[in-house]
Amino acid sequence: MELDFPDEARALGEHTGILAVDVRGFGEHNTAQQQRIVDLLPDVLRQAARRANLAELWEGRFFRAFRGDGYLVGVRPDLLGAVVDKFFDALQAELRHRIGDLRKDGIEVRLRTSLHLGPVGSFEALLADSPTGKVMVDTGRMVDAGAVRALLDRSDPDVTLVASVLSSAVMEHVVEAGWTYRKPSEFVEAPLRVDTKEYSGTGYLRVPVPSGELLSSGLLDGQPEGDAESAPESESGEHVTAAPEASNTFEGTAEESIQTRDVIGGVHDRSVRESGGGVTVTGNGSTVAGRDLDQSSHKQEFSGRFHTLGDSNFGPSSGRRVGADNADNDSEAR
């Protein structure tokens, strides 16, 4: 039986793959260098597609939209598996082939890439170069996320020339569904954020040729920290910012040691006692052992007033404290 969908459903469009390519550090080049990159980039993408036996990816003209320092390319769903398997590696190889000539002219071409999948509506080619909608926008945001930028920032600029990220939709419907030779374990899940453009999502990172810190520490080490939206919430619903671990150093012997970073509420034990030659401080005051107490072996401090009646040796056990109620007797003794 043929199902009749309302016009609103048809307007959602057909599921399409979208490939985004963006040049790292484009603005760091002068005008002449930028123009050369702009002229060069279409040929780089074309030759990479041919290297991967995916000429129709570029020549098919599903849609191809120039974005100043990058491209958005429509990908037929039946080509997505081959793009995941081969295109990004072919792109790395094509750039590696050209790097010598580019470096001689002071030009660096390293590419961030993303691949997304979702419903894309039809568009009038005479009026626009590509469809519009959230799927298109999110593909561009993915390639600009800090987690993807960090892959090129933390690698050798003469070795790692391509960084790629797949969307959750591509991972689920293409890779995990078994339409690729590559396995999910070849990708690293990471949060994607572009704070200035209010975008957040989840991506799956891969670098065809890792180098530098990516080899020594992994793809996720050194990634930018998440913003407040990713922070855990307290029982009151407020976001809690993770605090650095509290630490201190104690040398010597003590019967008891208690460490705490933040105290909320009251601590009513106000004792100060000697233990094993050290000092133990408890209570809810502001005294910090080792900072506010002078624990040097050559200094004795006493508080109050002392009545000695003659020559005195102010040792640890000498002296007699005189309270306020004995002040008159003290005057008579003097």
C-alpha cells in the first residue's frame, strides 16, 4: 500500500551526506597566498576523490558550495561508506604530495573535515549554491569545533595534514551499521563545542596520519575544556565547577591526620594538641598548621602573664601563668 505523506513531511527532504572542508590558518596568509589556496583547493579535492576511486564525489555535482576558505559538498548516501573508508586518507596523501611546492612559497594547507548525514531539502540552483537548514549548519559547526582544531594544533605541521570528524548520525547509520571496512574502534568519541555560535554535539575523531602529541598522548589529551553547560549539577540544580584537588605535605609522626579542602557548615572541635613532636590542629577557625603556627625548634611562644619570683629559665616547662583575678597579688609581689 502506498503511503500518502503530507506536504510538510516531504519538505523535510531526503537524507543526504554533507562533507565540510576548512583550511586551517587561512587568515594567516597574505592576499596573494590566500588567492593561491582558493585556486588550489578545488583541484586538491578533485584529485583526492580520484585517488580514492570516488571521482563522482566531486564530479557528480550533487551540490558543491564554496565557503571562502573551504567547501560544503553533497554526498549521495550510497557513497558515504567509501568516503569514510578512503577519502580522508586520499586527501592526506594528495596534500603530502604537494607540500614541498607549497612550503617553498610560505603556504600551509592543512584541512579540517567533517561528515554529517541528515534530511536536506531541495533548492533552486539558480538562486543558491546549496540547501539550507540545520543539517547544513551543523556540518559547518562540527569542522570548527575546538576538539577538531586541537588535532592539527597538537601535531607536526609537515606530517599531519588532515583531521576528520564524523557525526553521530554517520557513526550510527554508516559505520556501526556495517557499511564500512573501518570499525568504530578506529574513531575517538569527543564532545564538540563552538561557544561563539552556540553549538554543541558529539563527534568521532580520526587522523589519517597522527604525529607529535597525538602519538605520544592520544587524540583526546589536551582537548579544550567544556563550558558550564557540561558541568554537573548540585541537588539544588546549580552548576558545580570542578575544583582542583586539595593537597599538602606532612613530615613526621602524628596520631591522626585529617585533610579537607572546603568545609561547609561548622566544625566544633577547637582543640590544639601535640602529637609525636608535631602539631595537630582541629576546629573551625582560620589557623592552618604549617602556615600560621611557627613550628621551628628554636622558638618558644607563650601567651598571658607569668610570675617568676626571681631568676627565671624560660624553658618549655618554666613559669607560672597569672590570671586576671591574681593581678593584685602580682603587684604586691613585685
